[in-house]
Amino acid sequence: MSTGQDREQLLAETFVELADTLVADFDVVDFLHGLADRCVGLLAVDAAGLMLADQRGSLRVIASSSEQARLVELFQLQHEEGPCLECYRTGQPVSEPDLAAATRRWPSFAPAAIGSGFAAVQALPMRLRDEVVGAMNLFRHTPGGLTETGLRVGQALADVATIGLLQERNLRHQEVVAEQLQGALNSRIMIEQAKGLLAERFGLDMGQAFELLRGQARQQNRRLAALAGAVADGSEDVSRWEAVRRPRPS
């Protein structure tokens, strides 16, 4: 199969997965991590990150395709500066094809992103009509922007994901929507705790620790957040995970 055919098949599979969230219960955190990974596979980007708004309207990092992207996203929030914040506040895409030329625009964020190996960024709103629930950041290691087709695909992914989060049954009760999003954000805290414990136990970096946790959740048919909570409070016996231990790269 050609590269073009591979991409078309991946795109079709991705939209099928996103559509599934409209008719069935789903694991929000795992779903959004999968979306970040698929963005890297489908678009001309090297990393992706997603932020969702909590009950007070403040953005929180919820998923990322790499540890570097997660840290850059956190930096945005800590310094209240960057493309995702602008995108969420305006509800419009924010593009910067050359971060080296954006130090006046983002005096703190631009150097930090460059220091993490990123040279360009595109932020897309996660919205349904006039309601914006978050933003998706797309990073490139080299300068340059997405093509018009790439932008359309990226925005379509963000839009369909948003519809998945704001399903009809929850739109009738806004407090349920807020509770679902807040639950996802709270789950993220447990996942970070579990990642740290697994990284220390198995000698992994944080990215490998997350993949180990995610793989075990799928193997055991458990929700990612539930397993993370069990790892964090010690009720999950991770000693039996030794067989899947992966050493930290030198």
C-alpha cells in the first residue's frame, strides 16, 4: 500500500473512532491521547497536545503525544502566554510558522518552545458552534506551517472530538459536561503520579512509563484513570509487570 493510501486509511479509521464516542461511553483521557497520536500520524507535525477548560474556564493540559509537548504546554499555562491560550480565548486558529521570529509576540513561550526542539506551532480551537472547550496544539521541529488541506483535517479532528465530549445527553445538562471535563482533568493528576512511580520502579523515562500504563490498561480492559489510581495508592501489584519492563535509553 502506498503512503497516500496508508494515510487515507488512517484518516478513515480515525474518524470512525471519533464517531464511536457519539454513541457509546468512552475513556476521555485515553481517547484524547489517541487523538494527539493520530494528529502526528496524519498531519505534517512532530508532536501534539490538547488542553481542556475546567469548571472555572481555566485551561489544563489533558493529553500530549510526547513528554516534550506536555512540558511546553505546561509552560504556556504557568506563564499565561502562548498559542493555545490565544486560540482558546479567541476561538480562532493561531499560527506561527517560525517561532524564532515570535519572541516579541511570546517573549517567554517562544524561547522555551525552541529550547524544547520546536520551530513552529499551530493551535486549533476545540469548539462546537460558539462553545469553545479547549485547544489543540500542533508542533513542528522545522519552520513551516500546515497546508490548507492539513488545516482542514486538523480542525475537523478537533471539531469531531469536541462533539464527542459534548454529546447530546450531556448538552441537556451543562453541569454534567463540566463534571465530565473536570473528571478528566482530575484523572490526569493520578496518571502523572502513576507515571512517576512506574518510571522510578522500572527505570523508564516518563514517556515510556505512560506507554506502559496505557498498555496495561488496555490489556486488563480497565480505564486508564482507574488503573493509574490503583498504581498510585498501591492497590495494583505492579511487580507482575516486570515482564514488560523496558530500559531507559542511553
